[in-house]
Amino acid sequence: MGEHRPSNSKLKTSNSIRESPPLKPDDSPRRNAYPVFMIAKKLLHTRYRLNDLERSVKFYKEVLGLDEVRRHKSPRGSELAFLKAPGSDELIELCYFPDAGPVQVQPDLTHLAFEIDSLEEFAKHLASLGLEYSDGPTLRPDGSGGFAFIDAPEGYEIELIQVSKKASDSETY
């Protein structure tokens, strides 16, 4: 466990405010501002609630090539399926919980983004399934990368990114 250093950053708590000097570029907020037991260590999964679990699982597996890692029923009655992209550690939790009422996905509320090798080849894959991009593709001026969107069965947007081989670390397409 790391040493807990007093901090002066303005953190509102129920009874106090603490302050700390601004971080220098080489300072890590994770190591310096909080004791190790207070930080989020790793993103484990992102949850999307659905009206039709089987239809969505089929979409994520057949269209995107995700692997179904596990399924179970939660203690409160949700039916859960966990999926994973082959090159990722994080999971997507698809949740069917009819007791909470029907799901109505708002436009532009959230989306998942996946890296693909080729937008052109993925478009052919979509066409073979009777699908097409809902938006795009939008390509870099030099054609070296770009992005497009498809809609999952419940209306959640899925972004597909062809990463440019010329892109810097700050660019995704």
C-alpha cells in the first residue's frame, strides 16, 4: 500500500474541504492525491439495459464478432450476458430487467467504439448480413483511417474506427 500524503486539493466531503497544490506534469493524481484503497483501479464492464437480450447477444456476436464470456441471473432478477472483444479486457454487460420497465434509448446518449481493420471490408460484412452503416463512413483526407456508426437492436450506437497507421497517440482515426 502506498503512503497516504495529506492533500490540499479541494475535495468536498460531508464535513470538510481539503486543498492541495496543482499537480506537476510528472505527478500522478492516483499515487499522490488519495490512499490506494480509495481509487478506481480498473474498468471492468459497461452495462446496457435491453428489452430483448437474445436479439442483442446475437447482434454483438454475429455483427461485431464479440465472444460471450458468461451468463447468469442477478440476485435481483436481471438476466445478464457478458461479452468481450477479442483484443480487450473490458466487458460489455447486456442486461434484461423487465421489472424496471421498457428501455427507450435516447439518441446520442452513449455509444461503444470498436477498432476495426477496414471500414470498407466491414461494410461488406454488414451487407452480407443485410445491414449497412447508419452514419458514415467518414474518412481522413488521406484515406488512412476513419469512422462509421451502426445501430444495435435497442438503438444504442456502435462506432467503428479504422485507426490510421499515421495517427499519433492523441488521434483515433
